[in-house]
Amino acid sequence: MDHKQNGLLYGPDDRVPAGQAGILGLQHVLAMDVYVAPIIMAGLLSMSVAQKTGFLQAAFIACGIGTILQTRFFMKLPVSQGPSFVPVGAVAGIYLANGGAHGGMATVLGSLVVGSFLLIALGVSGVFQKVISKLVPAIVGGTIITCVGLSLLPGALNDNVFEASGNINQNIIIAGTTGIVMLLAIILSIRVPQLKKVLKVSSIVIALIVGSIVATFMGRFDWSTVQKAQWFSLPQFTSLHYGLHFSIPAILTFVVIYLVLTTETTGTWFAMSAVTGEKITDKQWNMGIIGEGLSCLISALLGATPMTGYSTNAGVVSVTGVASKRVFVSAGIWFVILGFCGKLSAFFAAVPAPVIGGVYSIICVIIMLNGLNVIRFLNTGESAIYIIGVPIVLTMALVLIPSKVVSEAPQLIQYLLGSPITIAALSAIILNLLMSNKQTLTAERHESAAQTSGR
């Protein structure tokens, strides 16, 4: 397959020079707000400063190990692992219901360990691939990708810009400046062929640097936290500190959460497959879910939260044109370094939210358009209108649903309402099963395969 037809400068198997791979890997790390979910969770659990630091360090190390495992050994696609937002409510609920600071974390980690083994078993048994093959044809996969980008966009703008701490006008200026710089770098890479390689692959880093400088001049970048942080430190609060406790209700809750996570991860894999033009094989599906389970297991033992494939990186690949697995392995190495280097962890955690939002919002749109790009090549019938349209409506409904409605729902329903991607995926799967006949599904698969091989 000629990856140039996908607009890529480097395909998944291309060997990028080590130095360049290191810089490009750092770019992925910068674009992923992996610290957000752990910080939110640490706040809900009322952790001390030391516990928060250890929690964040553990998350970084788990991200790094999981990314290397998936990219190099299991999924063998350029995939980055990161903490999922899906379990935030479940972790807080189980923690508080099982003693809080007096044993609650042990119950959470014990449940996470059991759930991780469930994911590994799904891959080892081969069940996962069979489920995906039956339930997720190309039209459903494309719809899920579209909804992934659509569901992330409001959060990218609200959480990082409009509702972020600080002066909202400053937030808009910082985010707007960051986004404009990124677009200017991309425009120059298109208009000036000699600069294409340099500017396209580094557009996100350039934007984040300029955005951080602007934020510093506005007094919005807190360098004091970076100065106070230690250069080297080990995570202090792992499962060895908290211990492991197994509770049947908690385990059953996290079994459901992990099944939800597989839906989220599946959307990410589809997105990366669409961006790179690499068809995911049956073996990759099963190996990928084994890698996912191992990532979550390592994360739990380190005292962090469940890992999932980050769809943000598919957008980064689209922007930079770099899909080399060597770059993603480098990103994994950077995450491990961050986990042990207190100052670097503090620096990335200190990057103002509007800076992240300026880049993140553009990436979300790119992910959404990649999903639509998958769908537009399919030979679909009348049912496609509903299979594609209803999940999009549900995605927007759950993004906009008042928090009061969510809080009044039963706990399990709250988990689902908090994950628009999951609801979109489930609705697309169910509608496809109900509305598509066998001939239509076969035609879609052949059409998708022909398009993929022709890219």
C-alpha cells in the first residue's frame, strides 16, 4: 500500500530517524491531555498533594508502557494509550462506598485488576474479533469515528476554553492564537513545498510553544509549580501501598465499565485505521484487546486508572502526516520519562487549558471528518440515513444533556449517559442489525475492502 495516497509523509512501518522520532513522539505527548482525567479523579477522591503527584506519575508510566505494548507487540498499529474519562464516576462512587481514605482505593484497584483479566480473556479466546466482525461493519465503524470527533469537540472548547479557569476573554485569545498558529504552519507547509516536511510534522509543537509564550505574557502559565517539583521521583502510592481488596458489587460495576471502554477503544482503532489506510486484521482485533487488558492491569498495579486508546492521536497523524510506529514508541518512552521526572510532569500539567483547547478543537474536527470519509465510499441504502444519523443525534443529545438529569438517573445509567461514544456505538450497532439485510452488509464490506486496498 502506498501511504502517500493517504496524505502521509511517513507510513506506519516507515523508519523515522531516532532523533526525529523522539521530537515527533513528544508532539503526541503534548497534544494528549492525559493528565486531565487523573487530576479530575484525584480531586473527587480528595487526595493530598503527594497522592495527586503519585497518581499523575503512575498514569504517565502506565500510558508509556501501554503505548509501547500496543504499538510494538499487540495491536501493531500506531496507537497511544491514555486514562479514560469513562470510569471517573465509577471510581469515585466505589471509593467512597468502600471506606474512602480507609480502604476505598484498595477496592477500586482490586476491581480494576479483575476487569483487566476479563479483557485479556476476550482476546485470548478469540471472542472479541468475532463480535466486532458481526456487529461492526464499515458503516458502523465510520459512524463511530464521526461520533468520536463530534463528542470530543464541545469538551475541547468548553472545558479548555469557555469554562476553564481564568478570564474568558484571555482564554479565547490564547486558544485562538494557538489554533491560528497551527493553521498558519499547515498553510505554509502546503504553499511552500520546501517547508512541507518541517512545518507539517511540527505544526502542533509550534502552536503549543507559541500558545504557552502568549499565556506566560498574560500571567497564565504557573511556573512556580515547575520550580518546586523534584527532577527525579518514584510514584509513592501504588497497589503495594493501598493493597488490593475484592468486592463482588464493585467488580460487577467495573466489568460493565470495561465493556464500555472496549467500545470507546474500538472507535479509536477504527479512526486510526481510517487515517493510515491500514485494514485491521482479525488477529489484530484479538491481540489489541489483550494489549488493552495488559495496559489496564499495569495501570491498576501502579495505582492509576484504566487505560484506553486515545482518538486524539488519529487527528495528530492527519495533521502531521506522520504515522510511523517508531514515533509512537518514542511517545511511550517520553511518557515513562515523565512518570519519573517530577519537573517534566509538572511542566505538562502546567500548560494552560486554553493552549490545549486551541489545538484539541481542530484535531476533533479532523477525527470527525475522517469518519465521514469512511462512510462516503460505501455503497449504502436508505437505512444508512438512520444508522448514521440517529447516533449523531444521540451524541449531541448526551453532550448537551443537563447534569441534573444525569445525576438523578441510576448509577449504571449515569455511566452510560456520561459516555456519548458508547451510546452512539451501541445505537449504530443495534440500528444496523435491525435495518440492514445480509446483502447490504456484504456489499458494504466488499466496497470498504476495495476502497482500503486502493488507497
